[in-house]
Amino acid sequence: MHRAGKMVIKKFFREISRAPVIFSAPAKLLIFGRSFSLLSSQKDQALELSLTRRRRWIVNNQIKNIILRYPNQVVPTWFLQKKFKTLDLQGKALNWVKKYPCCFEVYLENGDYYCRLTKQMMSLVDEESVQDEQEPVIVERLAKLLLMSSNRKLNVLKLNELKRNFGFPDDFLVRILPKYPEMFRLVNYSGRQSSMEIELVSWDPALAVSVIETLAKERKSEPSFTCSLPLSWVKTWVKFHEFNATPYISPYYMNVRDFMEGSHEMEKRAVGLVHELLSLMLWKKASIMKLAHFRREFKLPENLNVILLKHPGIFYVSNKYQSYTVLLREGYNGSELMNKDPLVIVKEKFGDLMQEGLHEFNRRHHAVNLEKKKIKDMVLLRSSNNGSRGTAKASEQDDPIGKQGTLYDPKERERFYKDLFEDDETPP
């Protein structure tokens, strides 16, 4: 290995060694360079549970959107099967939707299976109109995101990857932006579709205040982070207090050039910026890979993943489903999200309905399995009885003189061997 490569690896391990994190075993593969290391925080079962529930919800929500966009809102299951690859799912789509009878109605017509939303699901779709009432909040969130970006612009394609995290509707570009020409505009200086950006035209300085600064103002204290770990994590608490003792740097502070790459100030700003981004999100969590897409716009450091792992009291990093996710610890009480957005409440009703359907499917499946077992036991019992009677008849035919006249009788056995060997000796 080249000397420069060895130096990079040594520097990487020095950074990892400073992180107050107990990495999960067995050790994960490390990927160097621009990629992030496949490491995660010490397992938190409550937060892992929240990710499990969220995973199922995401898949079914995507299926719901596919059905709503299909003609007459009825989709053939073969079409869903094609979409399964994009949903990162394996198996049969028909089997999946059948697991959630309260959400999806499946029926057979002309030899093909079709799927549509149940009445309960359509009712929840109507409730999602609460998103329209959240328009002022959505506008404020978008303005805050643009305020944190280096040039007050964000790429449309990149933002689309996180739009649901912030509660933006799918058509926010055509439904919301045109209503606020004094605040936003679409620009495309290169002419390529992939280069289209949203630009902040004017803004209210009052928006450039972080969640941490707002809370500090209410408490009449200095802005600082909170640590959501047990007091038994002594070493982590010590490092947290050392980090928290230095002045807080607002994520809306734009003179990033004042900070040297790898400096404590740069780390402090990066932690504050990710904290603010997660605070603005509905579920207080995001894919690390997607956050890294905004490295240039938000002036995030190259080693963002290492910085997140160094602060386990603020962030929780999970590698569940081989998708690295960062959660804001203070946003959760156990596995439950706190301070829920109205849209989250509607989405959780969907989750409850989905779970109810899954329980109903499991109950039916269990009943069918019991019936199959009962029938199987009855068949085995009958074959066993028939077999025993057949064996008894065969024995009587093979031994017409009865058991006492066979070689099982010791005297008869002795007489047999005498006749066989024609002497008085019996076999040993």
C-alpha cells in the first residue's frame, strides 16, 4: 500500500478511536475514501423497533400511492410485482397485499388478481388533506432549508428525495411555489433538467433561528445541546459536556470559511446543522446517504458519518435493512415519536389500520394451519388403525398354530435345533 494511503487509514482510525461509541459486533467492513464506514451505534432496541414499524409503513404507503395514481384506482397485481424491485422487496406482491386485508382489497377477475384500497383506507386518504392546512408550515420549512444552504438554493432532484421527510406534498413545486413568488423561484442556469434549483428570493431574518436557539430563549439560557443517554454512560457524558461547553454555532451562520476543515468549530456547526435538519423533519430521522447528497449545499464535512457516531447522546445511527439512518434521540421517548405533526398523526392511523389487518391475516392463517393439522392427525390415526389390524391378520395367517407353536416357545426352539443338527447339543 502506498504511504499516502496508509496515512489516510491511520487518520481514519484515530478519528474512530476518539468516538465514544461501542460498535456492534462482529466488526463491520470499513469502506474508505468518500464512502462512509459501515458502522452503527450501540443497539437501542426501542429506536430499532421504531424503524421496523416505519419500514412496513413506508412500503404500504408507496403501494397506496401507486394504486391512487393508477386508472380507476384499481391495479393488477402483476403491475405491483414490477414495482416490487423499486420498493426493495422480494417475493410475490399478491402475498404481500393479502397480509393487510384492512388496507388492500384483492379480488380475482378474468383469471387475474386486482388490488384496490379498502373503504377504511380511502377514508384515511381523505384525512391526509390535513396537508393542505399545513401549507404555512411547509412554506416556513422550505424557507429555512434554503436559508441554511450556502447560496440560498437547493437542487430540485435532491430535494425530491427528502420531500416526504419534511412533509412536502408530491406536487409542491406546482401547487405551493407559484403562490409565493415573493419568496421562491425556480432557476436553471445550465439548461439541463437535472440542474433545476429552488432559490430563496427574500426572507424574514426571524426564520434564521434554530430549534435550539428558540428553546434557549424560552428558558432564558445559552443555546446548548441535550444528551439523551443514561447516566451510566459516564465517559460519553464527560465527552458530551466537553463538547457542549464551547459556544453553540447556529446552522444559519453562513461564514463557514471562517472555520478550518476538521476544526472543533466546523464539527460544532455540522452537529448543529444536522440537528436542525432532523428537527424540521416529520419523523426526526433521515438516510445518511441522502444527507450526504447535500454536502456541497450545506457545507457539510467529508467525514459526516464519523461526526454523527462521535455524538451518540445527540444522534442514533442504525444500519437496519442495510440502510444507514440517523435519528434525533431527543425526538423520541422510547420507540414513540414526541411532538407529532398533524400529518404524522394521520399516517399513524394508517399504521394502526395496517397492523390491524396484519393481525387479522395472522389469525386466519393460524386457524387454517390448525385445521390442516387436525385433518392430517385424523388421516394418520386412521392409517395407524388400519395398519395395526392388517398386521394382526397377517400374523395369524403366517402362524396358524399360534404363538406357542412357533420358535418363540423355548421348548419348540430347542426341539428345532435338535432336529436340525441331529444331535443333543443346542446352539449357544
